[in-house]
Amino acid sequence: MVFGRLVNVMKLPLKYTLRNMWTRRLTTVLTITGLALVIFVFSAVLMMAYGIQKTLVETGSEDNIVILRKAATSEITSIIMQDQANIINALPNIAKSIEGKPLISNEIVVIINLPYIKKEGGFGNILVRGITSEGIQLRPQVKLVEGRLFQWGSREIIVGMNIHTRFQGCNIDEKVKFGGDEWTIVGLFDAGGSGFDSEVWGDEVQLAQAFGYAGAYSSIIAKLERRDGFDEFVSTFNKDLRLQTLEVKSEIKFYEEQSEVMAMFIRILGIVVTIIFSLGAMIGAMITMYAAVSNRTVEIGTLRALGFRRRNILSAFLIESFALALIGGLIGLLLASILQFFQISMTNFGSFAELAFSFSLSPSIIISSLIFSFIMGFIGGFLPAVRAARLNIVNALRSA
Amino acid sequence: MAIVSVKNISKSYWRDSLEIPVLRNISFEVPEGEFLGLMGPSGSGKTTLLNLIAGIDQPTRGTITVANTDVTRLNESQLAKWRAQNIGFVFQFYNLLPVLTAFENVELPLLLSKLSKKERREHVEFSLKVVGLEDRMRHYPKQLSGGQEQRVAIARAIVTDPTILIADEPTGDLDKTSALEILDLLEQLNKEFKKTIIIVTHDPRAAEKAHIIKQLDKGELT
Ligand SMILES: Nc1ncnc2c1ncn2[C@@H]1O[C@H](COP(=O)(O)OP(=O)(O)O)[C@@H](O)[C@H]1O
Ligand SMILES: [Mg+2]
């Protein structure tokens, strides 16, 4: 709206604005740099939050359901007792595997500690999943890329690509010590950029023994016969009093929720930081624009004498600061978009385990960043533009 | 018929509550096609008088009529439009926009008109031809001499075909030769194009070109 009206009263040509910016290119570059930095940080933070969400949401699949202890935000804080698991495994409407067994997987999840390859002396948390053959069928996006699957009944494991590339000693044939035993890595898997890439998988029975988890599970994953059978399944589930401490969620929703806390935290922190930064950039833009007005006082008086209105002057200066902001915004975005080629890892607040993800750009991030830069341009340019528009013609001409 | 009619004009500025009278009860008329010279010592109110006639300042008392329009009765936005159509300004320091070429500077007042791009170009080229700078259209002010800059400014002043040309010490910043060229040009505009010109000057040669000279002293016509 503001912009549309601006164009309407934009009697002075755009080249007038651009050439003035070029004439004082040093201050222009400095001002644009400040604005670009703010937009870089702003969009980088949003890209990070979005990257986390995307990674976690891609982890879940549409057809799967997850059963956890009520109020557990992750598998780590969840516990399901053996008798409850037995009831759940006998519930109707669960899809069948190729062998005709119900596609349901009772799993345990533990966190272990391994040294990073990069950070000297640093250790990171890794999520180890005790899985079943049904559990593997439930995650078709996970593909072995090297070696083989662990043998059931043996102390063998397979590791996700992010674990392989980030942690010491996570190569095929190497042994990893945890749970009072040594585990041989026999395969590497790729989970297509989802959260499973940051996991280690082994036989559920072996891991349960090693960690003393007998008679309990962390979570149960299952696939329903029909996708629209979810509500029916939930109501059957909720009717059973013995299952009242537990909760059913769609897998997608479970991972969405897990990503929300973390993404929200990053967003809020990031936005607070960038707003503080942006004060500096806006003051910079304001100083630049005030200087532009005072350097061009006679020029403004001349234009007014020739018949240009106050609003023509106002728009010329506002557009100048919008142009600074737009260029700064685009440069900031361009720099931030390079981040897409980098992967970082962070502790997932939900599971306390390492999660690798990429900065990820979306149309809405581009729009938010450009809106943010326009707001900076407006706040930085408004008062100087008003001063320019309010100059008295005679006094402006006299200031030669 | 007088094209400019100044009646009982007074103008004061206030510094705090102290009234500083600049013009006292001035009346005169300028017939159409006149070349009027305004002379007087520095600070006598010449620029102030020009500003009032040009409609960029308002008198404290009195009325000014230009081509049958009472300028003192127009509001700010009407005045802006009126200036664009009726007044051509020539300043002592040319007041060209440094980031625009000669062509673009001359085109500026036309951006407020309804002319098409093509019509604007024709008008600008014609004006620049009149001032003899058709070969400098793409030059920026800093690539021109003072005299040339003033000629571009004159082209800008006449491009809208205004009712009157107002020139405040147009040769004040120029060497002798350039000053003469500018004065000849103004004379030519007055003779050939029948432009009404009001010029403030200290230059005796400028005074020679003028048909009538009015002397201003301490805010009064003598
Ligand atoms: N905006 C203003 N505020 C206060 N005093 C002014 C203002 N403009 C002009 N004056 C005073 O009015 C007097 C006449 O100024 P001016 O018209 O510029 O004279 P001239 O052009 O003849 O040199 C001067 O004394 C000047 O200081
Ligand atoms: Mg003067």
C-alpha cells in the first residue's frame, strides 16, 4: 500500500535516486552493509529453524503412528511397560508385513556419548535405537549404503551417515563401546536427510539386555491398515483403561511437535537478536538519509520552486532509503542462501541427542526478510524524508 | 495590460517577537513583454520581492496578481501547480541537479506536466537549441562551464513556456564574457519570444539591457 502510493507520487525519476546513491557510494555501501548483515542474520536464523523442522518432519511418515507415555515430548522420556505393549500388539486395524505379521515395532531408545571428529575433546550425544525387523520395514526411507544389516541376536550395529561423518570411530568394522559391551559396526545407512541419519540402530533385544531395559520399551511404532483408520484406532486405544498412561500420535505430528520447541526457541532468540542489530542498521540508515537531506537542501528548495510538491520530495527520499534497504536485503538473502550448502548439527532439545540438518530457504523466509528490510528502510528513512518535505522553500534556497 | 501587478506589499520576518520589516508598502506593475531590472544594495529586499512574485513566499500585507491570478490567495498545493506553469526560475548559482544530465535537468519541470515522453524530448531539445547547447545534452553539470550551466538553467526555465522569467543575479557568479552571453540570451528571449523578464542585478551591463530599472533601498522603491 505504502509502496503503491509512493509510486503514484514519484514524480522524480528513479535514476535521480540511484545516481544520488552512487554519488555518495562510500556511505551507501556502508549503510547497505549494515542492512545486509541484519538481513543475513535474520534469514539465517529462520533458515536454521526451518531446516530443523524440515529434517524432523521428513523423519515421520504419513501412515505411521507412534505410541508414547502421555506428556512425553520424546522417545527418551517415554516408557511403555511389557503388559501394555502386549495389549497394543493385539489391537485391531494394524497393517500386515509381507510375512503376514503385524507391522508394529516395540523399540527402545538410549543416549550414548562419543567423541567428535572435529572438536578436540568434545563429546556428543547420540541416539541409539533398538529396533525390530518390523521397525525397519516401517522406515522405508532408510537405506543401507555400505556393509550389511546387523545380525539379529548379535552385538552388531549400523550407523547413520551423520554419525559416520561426525564422530570418531564410526566406520565399518570398528567397535564402539557402550552398555558394558563392544558393538561392531557392520553397515552405514542413509535416511535421506531425515532425523534417522543422526541415529545408531541395533537389535532391540540385544540393546534391552545391555541397558537393563527388560520388560519395558520407549516407544511403539506401527502402521495402520487404512490411513483413515486413525480416529477409530485412537478411540479403541483410549477405551482400554490399562493404556491410559499412553498416547497415540501420528508419526508426522510427533516429529512436528518435537521440532516446534526447538524451532520456536531459535526463531525467538534469533528475532530478538536481529531486532537489536537492526536498531544499529536503522540508525545508520537514518544518519545517511539525514546527511543526504542536508547536503541537498538547496536542491530540494529548487525542486519545490519548480513546482514539485512536498509529497514528491517525501517519496523521493523514502524511495532512496527503500532502495538501500532492498539492496541490503537482497545481498543479505543472497549470502544467507549460500548457507543452504552447509550442514550443521545441534542438540535436539526434544531428545537431547545430536541432530544434523541443513539451513533451508523457503519462499516465506524470502518474503519475511524482504518485509523486514522494508520496515528497516521505512523506519530509517521516514524522519529524514519528512524533514526534507517540510523544508521551507525560501530558507532552503537561501542555504546556498 | 499589466502581467504582474504588485499592490501595497509589505513583508516582515520575525526573529523571536521582534519584527524585521524587509519590504514596506511596495506597488508597481510590469506590462507584458517587459524586461524589468531590479537594483539595490545587498539586503534591500530584492530576492524577497522576487520570491513573492514567484509565489514561493507570501507577503505580510498586500496582493500580487500575475496574469489575472491573485497569487496571495492560492494555497500551497495550488501555488506549486501555478509555479510549474507560470514561473521560470534562473538562480545565481544555476541550481542544476548534479546527478542529472543537461537534458534531464531541463526535462525536470516537464515531469509535472501531462506531456508524453516524446513530447517532452521535443520540448527539451528545442529549449537546449535556443540556448545553444544542443550538443551538450548528455553532459553533467560538472562537465560544463559556469556560463554553460547557466544556459542549461535558462533552458530549464523556459521549457514550460512560463508567463514570466525570474532571474536573481543570473550573472553574479560568471566571468565577463559568460555574463554577456547570458545577458544577450535573456535579451533574445525577451525580443524573439516576447518573454516577460524580471531580473535582479548589480551588473551595469544588465541594467542596460533592461527597459525599466527599479531601485530598491531598505525595502522601499525609490
Ligand atoms: N527567512 C528570513 N528570515 C529572516 N530574515 C530574512 C529572511 N530572508 C531575508 N531576510 C532578511 O531580509 C533582508 C532582505 O533580504 P534579501 O531579500 O535577500 O535582500 P537582497 O536580495 O536584496 O540582498 C535581509 O536583511 C535579510 O537578512
Ligand atoms: Mg538577493
